[in-house]
Amino acid sequence: MAKKCLIIYSSYTGNTEKVALRIKSTFERNGWECDSFKTRKKAEDILHPPFDVNDYDFLCVGSGLRVHLPYNEVLNILRRFRLGFDPRIALRNRDETIPYIKEPLPDMPPPFDDPDVLSHHGKIVLGPDSKKAVIFITYGGYEFGPVEAEPSAQLLALEVEHLRFKCLGTFCCPGRFLNHPTPGTFHGDIRDRPNEKDLLKAEMFIEEKLEEITDRPALE
């Protein structure tokens, strides 16, 4: 039976979607079944996603950046799986909410001794036999370049590892922003990015990760 990959991403300008599609085709060329889900700022995407991450062997999560952080719909769908309940319950403790979800919020969260809640919390030890994941980021990087993508990459890597997927690495590449000429910025004019060279690098990144897990010696 073919192994299964899931790609979760959000994209507004098409930058991240270009990378997601190239990643999908790379997995499929290597014999994997690969599903993709473009998450939106909609309640049904966050509260009732049409998949279960536990059905997959490999998870790829992608986002653009907003104020150095991933799009909140990507974070919220991951947190929905991590917490096992409406992520607004946890955000409420930080005086935050998800404005595009209008469904009534329970007055109280599920009790912490609830078996379903307990199944989502506890010490996590990831090893060579854990399911695998990668993160992919597109960004402008006007002032500092690649370092501007690091907070998002680290946060998304932590979220997928909470889901018990071992993060094997992150692919980052510049992406155009509003089609403005940017000659004075870190990466120069990025109106054509991600370009074919960037997408080939994304392809090679996935090929390397698949080779890495395929070549790992079996445990006796």
C-alpha cells in the first residue's frame, strides 16, 4: 500500500501555492498518495476539516508570513488537532479570539481528565520511527532576508511535532509582495519569485528528505 502525504497550506498571492503544488507532484512521482488542503479563514476549515492528520505518514505545512508569523488559519487548524477541541478555548486565556468563527463558544473547556483531552496531552518522545513532516515558507524578507522566516518556521515545526510528526527541516524561499519593485531590499527584485529555480530547489528538498527516510536502516 502506498504511503500517504498530506499538505496543509494557506496562500493569498499564489507564492506558497506554487511551492505546495511542486511538493505534491514530487511526492506523487515517488509513488506516494498525496492530498492537499488549502485552508481558509472559514469556521468549517478550522473546526471541521475534511481529513484526520493521523491517517497520514508525512505532513507538509506551508504558509506565507504576516508580521513574521504564519497565517493564523494555518496555526489554528494545527492547534485544532493538537488540542482536540475548538482552539478559541485556549486563545481565550490570552484574551484572543478567531473573529471569522461565529459559532458559539462553550462556557467551559472540556475537563482535563476527559479521556479525549488526555489523549492529546503528555510527554512526547519522537524518534526514527515517528511519522515525518516538513515546513515550507514563502516570505518577502525585505530588511533581513532569510532570518525573517525563522520565527514562523520554528513555530510551525513545534506545532507539527505536537502532532507527533518529526520535523525533518524547513524550505524557505522569497515570494513577491503586491508586485512592487524591490531593488533596495535584501533579495533585490523578487517580483518573479518563487521562480522555476526556487521550485526546483523545493523539489530537491523533498527528494532529499524522502531519500533520507528511505535509506534509514531498519531497526532489528
